[in-house]
Amino acid sequence: MKHFVLASSLLLCLAASPADAGSGGEGQLVVPTLATTGVDTKVAPVLTELVLEALLTRHRLPALGPSDLKDMLNVEQQRQLLGCEESQCLSELAGALGAARLVSGLVGRLGELYVINLKMVDLASAQVLARASKKFARIEDAPEIIGPLVDELVGAKPQLEVDGRQLITLRKNAEASVRAASVEDFCRLRAPSYFTVIVREPNTKDRLEARRLVLMDLLLTPFLAELESKLACLNTLGQSAEATYLAGRRASNSEIGAARHVGAGLEWQALKHGARLVEEVYRLGLEKEKLGTGARPVELPFVLKPVRLRPRSAAAQAFVATFEEAQKVVNTACHAVSKEMRSTFVLSFARPTQNSRIDPRDLYVARLQDWEEAYLDACPVSALDDTELEDRARTYRESGVVRGCARKISRRDKTVTFADVELIREGETFKIRAWSKTER
């Protein structure tokens, strides 16, 4: 089944131009979200989806999803495309997209009438190739207007008509054969099982299959109210899972253990994104069913892709050895507290300066109080995420200060908190300059 085009994206992309339809032509047809004036902006994504669907179903132009375009354009280029009118701007984007064409549009109010204007632009030359416009009395008439409007824009008769009744029958048959879980079973069994699998099974195939089962259940849920209830409990469970994955990473003592929890967190983000897209096409499909122009999909409207852990940046990787060297000093101080060796703890600190009047003996007392409630150690590098490590690497490059990390694991409920420990070089080794009271 051809992929549905998702209107929630800022930009959507079609892998052929109308002039080359059916001939394997090169270039891409890009369709930004329609602009609005004098009408509710919420109608723009719906009408954009209808334009794209008309291009797909009436003229056999296969569509790529939003994740494909994100790979093609960076954020700045996406922003430019939305407001791009200048020749130079369009030419630059043409280079990024590969001599693409663009269909932009406007839906607005003109007195008592509504109007939709579409135009096709050659991005390489910034020339308008075609224009089409329709006026109508009610915004509800837009679905019937857009199909013929797109025909006029591309200068061709529709090649494929949509049989709404047949699609609705296919949908009902799919619901009957698969039978999605009830709301109670989804919230009590299916969704919790997903969160269990993704943290216990680091295999990408297992995680991908767990995600597919949840998304297909959502997609084939018969009633909108049930879908909304399932999404609500999924998000509630997801928030709790995020906290669990964060705590698991922070409590880990190895790269493998940390990667398991980081991967589970990324997998949940992928499911959450997929669930939003499923909800969107579900609602759009319901509107089509009401109009008799289509139906809710029976297959996922996007390709499921496994999540991949991002490798550390070169700067962060280069900083790891320095961070671990400094953390040995933090570990020595934590060990001294556990063995009540105050002199060893004090020797871990840098000599006082005019700008640093911290008495390490006072900090030793504070750490003894910490030890009564929690296990105290130096954070292993695996407990930090990439952003934290890169931020600490930048601080070291700019100031020569290593922001080390002390970790407290509660004896009561095993919750994990971090405190920054600043270290500076003193001779051939690092020494502690400050130990933050602020925990996170």
C-alpha cells in the first residue's frame, strides 16, 4: 500500500515532478504547508494533505514521508523553504534538493467566499510554471475542490480515482481480522509489555517488533475515543519509563549498561513520534470516511526504522581520558569519606586562593552527612549523556576546569543524583577546587 502523506510535517516531498510523472523523471516536487489568510490556521495541514493526496492518487506520484525530508534538508533550509520567494534563495535550495520543483499555496477568505491558489515553481530557475485557483462558498467544500484544482495545476486528467466505499470496506475487514486490544488490555498489558521489552531486549529487531505491535494496535483501534484513551495511558507510562531509563543510565557502571538504557529511551521517543503520526492519519482518515473520499489506513503510513546510538563527537571522545583522570581524584575523596579518612579527603583539594576560600574540612562534614543517606562515588563516564560530556569538554577547553561529577545513590529507594565537582591541575595531578551543593 502506498504511504499516506503526513500533513503535520512542515514540509513534505514527492519523488517526481508532474511533468515527469510516469516516466521516471529526475528531480523532486516539494510541497510546503499551505499558507492561510483570514481563515483558521488549523485547516492548512488538512488542505495540504489533500493536495498531496490528489497528486499521489490522481496522478500516480509516489510520496516520501517527513523523515525522508529531514534527512535531505537541515533546519535552516527547511525554514528558508517555507518563506522562500527570492530567485537566489530558490536556487540554493534547488542545489540541496536536486533541481526540484515546488508547489506552494494559499487558502484565504475573500468577502463571503473562500479561495485556494496553487502555483508550481521550478526551483532551479525560480520560474512559475503553472497556476491554478478555485473559489468556493464553504470551507467544507475544499475536499471536492482540491482534486480538480490539482488536475488543472499539473495540466492532466486524473489517472486514478479513489473508491471511498471500497477503502472503508478494507478498513472494516482489517479491524475484524486483527482485533486491536481493548483500552483496558492495552493499558494493563500491551503498553507495559512494550516498555519491559525495550529495556530488557537490546536487540534492535525485538525493539522494532515491539514498536510495530503497539502502533498497529493504535492504527486499527475502531473508535476515536478508544484511540485517545490508549494514547493517554501510553504517554503516562512513557513519562514514568523516561525517568526509569534516566535513573538506569545514571546508576550504570559500564558503557554496555548505560547503552541499554539510552537505547530504550531513544526507542520510546521513536514510538512517541510514530504514535503522533498514527493519530494524525487516523483523524484525517475519519474525515475522508465522512466525505466518502477515503478511509483510515490499514497499514502504517511510514517505514519503521531501528534507532541507532549516536557515536560520541570527536571533541567528547578526546575529553574522556581527561575526565576519567580527574574522576580518580573524586573517587579518592568519596572513598576517604566512606572510610572516615579526613586527612586523605582534605589532601584531594587544591590550595586555597583569594577567589576560593572553601574549607575542605567543612565539606568533609557535609559529605559524611551525605554518606548516612546514600552511597557516594565518582560518576563513571558512562553515566553522562553525550550532551553533558560535550558541555564539560567545552568548559575544559575554555577555562582549564574539569567539571567532574559525584554520584549519590539513595540507600532507601536507589534514586540517583549528581553534584558537580570542579577540578584544576595542580602540578602533575588534578585537585578539587569546588564541590557543588546543587544536585540534579
